[in-house]
Amino acid sequence: MASARVVLVTGGTRNIGLSIVNRFVGHGDVVIALARSASSIPGAADCLACDVREPDQVVDTLAVVHERFGRLDVVVNNAGGTQRVAADAASPRFNQRIVELNLLAPMHMAQVANGYMQQQEGGGVIVNIGSVSGLRPSPDTAAYGAAKAGLLNVTKTFAMEWAPKVRVNMVTAGLVATDDVAGFYGEGEALARVHATVPLGRMADPDEVASAVFAMAGPDFAHASGTNVVIDGGGERPPYLGAGQ
């Protein structure tokens, strides 16, 4: 087995983030999960409390990680999310907080991580978690969609600026069956109808997103940087195809 990498995952205590943590832990890597409240994750090297929207906390937390482990090989910017609010009802404060979490926080995390990675042999890898909301209209989640669209541009820009030492990629998730799926899409027959909108017939499992992240961070994708891998089960069927039937 190759030498263990030091891997940091934001939002790493539940849903897609926890699956990502477990994927790297299963490979033998040293993993640090970040969350607003620290908790115990079996097998993870550590779980540290850090509000990634607070720049000072990010700087301090990455300094602790680097001092403790001596390097930082992979950062996964997974923390994010939103609530459903119609665009004409979203307050300026709401929009600001959503953009802070989904765009500004991963930007700053990447900037701080890059400072460490540029100084170490072998550089490092940053993987941002995107959403199909950033690739198409995002009704009821406008600020979230805009932030994720911006994160894709940031991914490509950072990849160009920070090469060759640091690779920056994105994994964009479509519909994913997380613990929150019922609250967002409904239950029973309603949820089954949502699953049926995916060409492969179901939403993704969080572990499938984690596998893509793990691959993008590894040596098999050593020449991939500024790349966006979309995990959406085949995309979304255009509404016009069934409109006349």
C-alpha cells in the first residue's frame, strides 16, 4: 500500500461527506473531518470543529492539521447546502449566507490549503463538490445554484493558476439519496417518481459520489486538473419531450 495521505474533508460527519471520509479511511489514509461541531467518527484520524464560513477559523484549523501531521495532501470541499426559498422571497441575508457557505468558504479553504501544498514535495489535490444546480436553472435555490456555478469557474481558475504542484478538480452531484432526501423530495410514491426522473432509474448513493472523489484525488487521474466529473445518472430528461404526449 502506498504511503498514507493526509486528507481533510469539510462537512465530513454525515451524508456525502461521511461517505468520502470512510472511502479514504478504508484506503488507509489519515483523515480529518471538519464540522461546525466536532464529533467522533470511527476510524477517522480526527474530527475538528470549524465553521468554514469563518476565515480565521479556517486558517487556525489548517495550521493545527499541518502542525500535527506535517503535511496536507488532499482537501475535499464538501460542506454546503441550502433551503428551498423562492427567488422573490429570499432575503439579502439569506442569499449572503448561502453564497458564503457554497462559494466563498471553499474558495478560502482552497487558498489556505494551496499555501501548504505548494511548499511540500508532491504538491496536493483539492476536490470541490458541485451540484447540477450550478449547471442549469435552479428554481427555489437561486443563490445555491449561482454559488455552485461560481465554484466550477473557481475550480478551473485555481487549477490553471496553481499548476503544476496542485491539482484542483470538481465532482458534481445530481440527485443523491442522502438522509435528507425525504424532506427535500417527499416520501413513498412521491420519492419514487423523483427516482424515476433519473435515466438510470434511481438517485445516486452517497458512496458513489465518494468513489468519484477518491478517484479524482488519486494517481489514476494524475493528469486531470480543472476537470468536472458529473455524477447524475445520465442527466435530466428535457420537459418538452413529454409535453405533447
